[in-house]
Amino acid sequence: MILTTTESAGRPVTEVLGIVRGSTVRSRHLGRDILAVFRNIVGGEVDEYTKLVAEAREQALDRLTAEARALGADGVVGLRFGTSQVSQGAAEVLAYGTAVRLAPAED
């Protein structure tokens, strides 16, 4: 599966299958919050939240890829990410793009 933020995947698009998306909602963890408070005091990257967001992005991508495969796609073009706050302490990470079929690769 080719995933790209561009409108082409290096091969001609033969069929547009439609919009695909994957999302996840994650909430903060009390233990991580306590560590983050200490990190805020001394400064630096808040590793606990960096890891949380990275895991959320990967899960959203996995769900997008599964939806694209179910449509018979071999690529997703125009891939984008979005985030939104669902409630205090919880946020959604959304991955979306256009599922496509691509021309065979030339050898």
C-alpha cells in the first residue's frame, strides 16, 4: 500500500475509489500527567505525550489502510492528519485521504 501526501504516487492513478479515513480518540493517563507536570517544571520535551500522540497517529493510519484495502485500493493519495479535542483530556487523531488504484509498476 502506497501512502502519500502528494496527489500522485509516482504511478498513474487508474481509478479513484473514494475518501478513506481512520481515527482514534485517546485520553491522558493520570500517571503520565504526573510525570508531565514534573517535566513542565524542569523544561524539555514531554516524552509521555509525544509517545501517546505517535501511537494515536499510527493507529489512525492502520485504520485508514484497512479501509482502503477493503475497497481494493493499492494506494492513498492526498493523505492528511487532523486533530480535535473531544473533551478535556481526550483528543481525536484523524487520518484521511483518497483511495486509488494505480497502474502497475514498470520494471
